[in-house]
Amino acid sequence: MAALRICDPMLPVLAREFSASTGEAGYAVSSFALAYGLALLLFGPLGDRYGKFNVIAFATISCTVGSLACAMALSLGGLVAARALSGIAAAGVTPLAMAWIGDNVPYQRRQEVLAQLIGATTLGLIAGQSLGGVLADSLGWRSAFVLLALTFAAAGALMLLEVRAQDRRAAPMASFAPPLGFSLALRVVVRERWARRMLGFAFLEGVFVFGGLAFLPSHLHYRFGLPMSWAGSVLVLYGLGGLLYSRCARLLLRRMGETGLARVGGTLLCLYFGVLAMMPAWGWALPACLVGGLGFYMLHNTLQTHATQMAPAARATAVTLFSSSLFMGQSLGVAGAAAVVNARSAIPVFAVSALALLMIAWMFAAQARTAQRYALAPK
């Protein structure tokens, strides 16, 4: 998540560095998401075949190479290409972690455990969005990618040590389904009607959440004159909203159920983007971001939980298809938002996102009973 969001607050810096527009610099964001989404189609079957933990360890080490390439980029095109390389490597990490949880945690407890994973990934979101701007303003934008490379290298080395320890114990970290070929695994997932709907929800969520989110720091910088380090730090509150959800997930799930979480989450997202579209001063973005982060993770965690149960026989492929749909939607959303921002401003992007996300959440909630029956049915 830190690698995904690291470029958001530094877009104006990259635009000045490479004599480009902010919209053109935004391709450093969308190229990562596009490559990530496409590579997921590869890592899903690999995780089903070779073990999810093993593939995660290899992917984490590979992320080091992509981050170093970003740090050494000499042109905007080179940076965009390096970001795409980073996206390919990163595709083998978080979705397979979700699938590993799906293998090892009963469905009735899974949303709570996935919420703990959300807490961890949210820390990465906060780090990427805050440190990206701070480091770009102080030590230069390349230092942010150097820090990422060092972090990936350290984490990957620790995971490889654990893989060797597993081999010595002759007991794998997680169980996984019998190997399936890619085409068969894909058919297992897409032949299910509910699985196809889930992929559609994930795609639309990616379009309308991240399309607006990517340009909030730039909007605060250009419209209200905030320094980029401050503008990027505002988004820390969005991550704090996710952390708040991860700590309260058990209570919220008990009180609201899946249907209530989805509806309230979509309503809070509508409020978040609506405030961003109409705010008269940048201070309004502070509470809005906290509410938006809480709302997003309430909705997204519910979708994630259903994604882990779409096709247990090919769970890694199913979860990575879900994540691929999300990030393909994000790529399209950022590209479309960039065109709108260049032509007008970010305000229309925020307004459309507010209405669309309210509709998406309530459409999902309307099908909640069917979704629950499918998730709990024997596969």
C-alpha cells in the first residue's frame, strides 16, 4: 500500500521535475495500478499451485528491484515504466495474504481477521501518502523510493528465512487447494453468477474511490495553496479512519451485520466526497478524510470477505481476480479523473464519486441475503 500511494502527494513535484502537467505525472499512479491488476492474473494460479506464503516471499523480494528502478529514473517515461515493474511485483503480496486467511479462518470469523489485515495495510497507506510528500519536499522524491526498496528487501529476507524454517519443520504455513491450471481455475471462478457480480462491484469501487483520492493532495495544493507536504499529510486521516474501523470491526459487525456495514460505508463515502466537492476551505478536508476512510473500509472489508469465498477450490485465483478488477477500475478511474482535472478541476470528480459510491454500496446491500447464502453454502 505504501508503494501504491507513494506518488499521490508528489505529483506536482514530478510535474516540475519532468516539465509535465499534473495529469501527465498522474500516469506514475495509474501505471502501477494497471500493471498490478494485470499481474494478479498470473500470481493467483501461482499461489494456488506453489503455496501462497512462498509466492508472497518471492514477490516481496522482487519489489526491491522495481523501487530501485523508480529511484534511478531519468525521465517521466522511465519512471512510469519502473512504476509498472513495481506494480507487477507487488501483485503477489496483499491479495495472496487475503487468500491465505481464507484458507485458515472460518467464514464466520473471517471478516474480523481481514479487518486486522486492513489495519496493517492502512499503516502502509498512511506511510506512502505522508512520507511521499515530506521526503519529496525535504530530501527529494527519489529518497522515497530508496526507502521503499530498503523496506522491501528487509521484509522479503525475513520471509525467506521463514520459508526455510517451514521446510525444516516439514509443515507448511498454510493449506492450499490442489493445483489447477490457469484456464480451469478461471472457469471455476467466473462460472459463478455471484462471483461475476462481485468482480463488477470491485471494478466500480476502484473507479470511483481511487479516481478522486489520487488527486486530493493536488487539489488542496492548487486551490487552497497548501504545501505538498501538508496536503499529503491530510490524507493520513483517511488512513486513520481505516485503522479506526480495524479496531472496531468486531463491534460494528455485531451491531450492523454485513448489510449494515455496506450501507453505512457507502453513505459515509458519499458524505466524504460531497464535502470535498463543496468545501470552502481546506480545513473541511480533515474530518471528511477521517469519515471517508472509515466508510471505505466498512464497505471494502465486506466485499473482501465475500471475495475469499467465491471459489475455495481456486481461492488465490478468485481473490486475485477480485483485486485485479479493483485495480483495473482504479487505473481507469485515475486516467479518467486526470482528463477531467486537466480540463476543469477535481470538483466534478468528487461529486460524481459521491453519488456513484452511494449507489454501489446500496446495490450490494440489496443483494446481501443472496450473498450470505452463497458464502456459507458448501462448495
